[in-house]
Amino acid sequence: QVQLVQSGSELKKPGASVKVSCKASGYTFTTYAMNWVRQAPGQGLEWMGWINTNSGHPTYGQGFTGRFVFSLDTSVSTAYLQISGLKGEDTAVYYCARNSGDYRGFDVWGQGTMVTVSS
Amino acid sequence: DIQMTQSPPSLSASVGDRITITCRASQSISTYLNWYQQKPGNPPKLLICAASTLQSGVPSRFSGSGSGTDFTLTIGSLQPEDFATYYCQESYSSLYTFGQGTKLEIK
């Protein structure tokens, strides 16, 4: 079946880096764009940006430039989110989500990866 | 940038009630509007895309309507499993902005 499986929870110290993976299965990885969405504890959903899984070209949303990097390894159908210079306000659940195409929303989501930043 | 405003922020209702959640865009987005349901500890689930197209497997008590700037999500007869948080999202601008969410609670 179509699914996105993300890497496990992370506990990091301020200033460190983290890399979250999102492995796709059940469909052709390069057919659909991949998005990243952040949800801080008790808060709503915040779109971070997306990556073109054909070209590898990323697009970052407002507030997600500089420390955030989207990347791919198409040989293993996996998308990555790397965050450097972690701050306490980066503590959140990070989701990858497949764009269904034709402006019709995000139809498949990963289970989420909790990143906790604490000294 | 397009802003998405949902109302109400929270709503208390009973099983069997009919409820409506509203989402307003700061500019016209045609019908590029999606609705998601999220339950605690779970990722969001796409319910409706293109303002009114129900995703496969979503019960018919869910419906969406609207175009331009004003949209609604209606649940015809609330079931216990419907108590969750609902988000709208625009897919007009390619910035995919979400509304702030509406928490639907049991009265």
C-alpha cells in the first residue's frame, strides 16, 4: 500500500543538527512532490515547503530558509529534512506529506517525527 | 501572501448534531481549498479537496462547499469518531497555507 514512513523521535541540544527521513513505498516516488509540515506542541499545522522529486529542486516557505534543507535519495525513494543550528522553538512534530497533484492537497502523510530541542 | 481564517476556533456539539465550520481566504482562491481532519497523536487526513470533492473512503456525512473566499465544511450527523481538529488549506498560491484549526469537542 502507499505509505510514507518517517524516522524516529530525536532529542537534540541547542545548536545541534538533525536529519529526518521519509521513505516512500507503494508508488513511483518521482511522480509526486513531497512537502514538509511542522506542528509545534499544541499548535496548528505550518507548511514548511516542498521538494520536486524529479529535479530535486526545493522551495522553502516563509520562515524556513537558511537552517532548513530538503533533499532526496531517489535510489531509495526517500526524502530528507535537515535542520541545523537547532533552537528550542524547533521543538515540534515534523511531517512529510505527498502532494496529490493538480492542487488537490496532501493525500498521504508520514506518521510524524518528534524533534525535541533541549539542553 | 494568502491568509486563511477559520471559525469558530472551537466548537462543542453532540452526537447526531449537524455542524458547520467556516474558512475564509484573504483573497480569491477559486476552489483551491482542502479540508483535513486530525486526531491527537495522528497525522492529518485529507477529507475534501477542491472545495467539495470527497476523498475515497470518507463518509458522505462530510461535505464541503464554497468558492472565491468563503468555504464551509459540514458534518451532517456527528459520530463519535468525528471529534477531532479540522484544518482548511489553500492550494492556490503554492504556499499551501493552513487555517489555524477548529477543535470539535463533545458537549
